[in-house]
Amino acid sequence: DERTRAREHVNREFEARQSAYSHRDSVWEEYGRIRDYNNSRIESLKYEADAEHRAMQDCFEQASNAYQYGDKSEAPYYSQQGHEHKDRRDELNAEISELAREVKQAKANAEARKKASEARRAKENKGEK
């Protein structure tokens, strides 16, 4: 009877530990999924933002040249185009920042859960439950 209770206790402890490991793995898998998706999206957005920045620079340069060389009616058009590219670039950079923040938050959550799990396991090992 005592051996049966001891075996049941060991089995419960084993199942609890397996459950904790499974939970920990799922937390890190979720972080990895967010990181991989967001990093891929960030790279794509950076490329697009760089293209918008170059287009903005070109438009402002064309506006400046148009004004400087006497085609003052064209300058506002190019200037407006430049501002549109700037706004689009800024939107892309804001999205990049948000995606990076999500990755950082997912990592912080995973690390916090890991520390909590380690603290709980240390208490269990000391028999404090």
C-alpha cells in the first residue's frame, strides 16, 4: 500500500513535470513563430521603406531642379510626390517598429514564463510546494 502511494506520487510528479516541459516548449514555439514571421515581414518592409525613401529623395531633387531652372509650375507637383513617398516611408517604418516590439514582447513573455517555471521547480525540489 505504501509502495503504491509512493508510485502514484512519483507518477503525478512525473506528469506534472512533463506538463510543465510541454507548456514551456509551446511558449518558446509561439515566440519562434512570432519572431520568424515578423522578421520576414520586417525585412520586406525595410526594403519597401528604402525604395520609398529613394523615391522621396528623387522627387524632392526634381522639385528643386524644376524650381531652380525656371519650371516653377512643375516644382509643386514633384514636391507633393516627395511628401507622399515620405508619408508612405514613415508608415512602413512605424509598422516595422510595431513588429519589432511584438517580437521583443514575445521574447520577454517567454523568458518570464521560463523564470516562473524554474522558480516553481526549485520550490518543488526543496519540498515547499
